[in-house]
Amino acid sequence: MAAIKQLAAVTRSGTGKGAARSVRREGRVPGVVYGGGEAAEPISLDFKELNKAIFSGHFLTSIVELEVDGRKQRVLPRDYQLDAVTDSPLHVDFFRLKPGTRLRIAVPVHVSNREASPGLKKGGAVNLVLHSVELLAPVESIPESITIDLTGMDFHDSVHIADLRLPEGCRVADTRVNYTVVTVVPPTIFTEEAPTAAAAAATAAAAPGAAAPVVNAPGAAPAPAAGAAAPAAAAAAPAKPAGGKK
């Protein structure tokens, strides 16, 4: 069951932006309590107490016993507004919880026993597909979280919506699709691709000492291959006649 937190509040008479700013100047946070078949009730809470309750975690899934001017009632935080710069609480809404009421609420998902997962021991990782699951739960037994046991889970093993173990009286709000909640995935291995034949040829051509390619002009005789002997003279020069008289 969700943890029950204690908060004190007082009623406030004014509403609107001006009244809200006045409440904040006094070190308090304006809020409202509604639902349960009763009229909405404007309240204010101590800034430090509310700030601590919000940032301690699980605020929106925790039942709060709210004391307003000596009257105690159980409520569920439904929403809060934070300052965009300082993250300080500016406003908070509470929903009255009447016995027998069922709520649609998003409950966070946690995992346990990581050390007992063969897939994680081999270097795998947990892929938390759904970080929360919407439940229909009685106000008396709202779970603080849903815990999934990873014992025995190997690569590609998964837990789906239908596999969840829920507290008595709770059920999944949407059962039309059996979504995957968590799975164990193998490690990602990056391999270097082998160089292509064209890249290898280009590398060899650019190596020091490699002969440059020869391009023949149109009509010219083919150039000799590298290392071949120079061609001989096309024809020998005619012999010089003897210098004697006839």
C-alpha cells in the first residue's frame, strides 16, 4: 500500500492570482481540496513541509492524511505546479478519498534482484519499456510501486502486463494490449567493417614508389613498360663513300 504522509493546512478565504500571491508572501503555498461529493475547499500549506513532501518522492501516489483546521481527511495529491526557475511549489491539488472509492492511478515500476539475472551477469542490460502502469485501485490499497523480480531472466526474456502481480483489489486499467513492461537485452557489440576492394586499390596506388599511370597521346606508339630497354634506332645511317679518285 502507498505510504501515508501527514500534512497540515488551513482554510483560506481569498481566491484568484492576487490572493495566491499574498499567501506565498507569507511563506505558504495555496491549494485546493475537491471531490468526494463535496464542494471544493481552498487551503494553504506551509512551504517547507510541502516542498519536502514533494521532493521526497512518490508524492502523487502517496495517500496524505490532511489536517485542515483540526479536521482530518484522507486525500490523494492529483497535481502540483512548480516555479519554472526555482522549482519551488506554487500550487497543489488534492482529491478527497472516500471509503470504497476506486481510482485510476499511474504506479511506478521498479525491478529487483539484478544480481540473480543470468543475462545481466553476461553483460546485458535492463530495458524498462514502461516506467509506470495505470491501475484501477481501491483507495485503501493503492500500491506505492510495482516491483518486477529479475531472477532467472536471460537475454530477450520479458515481463508483460498480464504477468504482473498486483495487490488484492487492483487491476490494470487498460487490458486491450498486453504491453511489454521490462526485458533483458544483450550487450551491443560494435565491429569495424573490412576495407572494400576499391579502397584497398586506391591505398596501394598511393603508396611511395608506385609507378604513375601513363596516358598515350592519340596516334603515338605505346609507351614502354617500366624497366624495359629503350627501343633501337629505326634504321642505320647510310655508309660514307670512300674518299679516293676513280
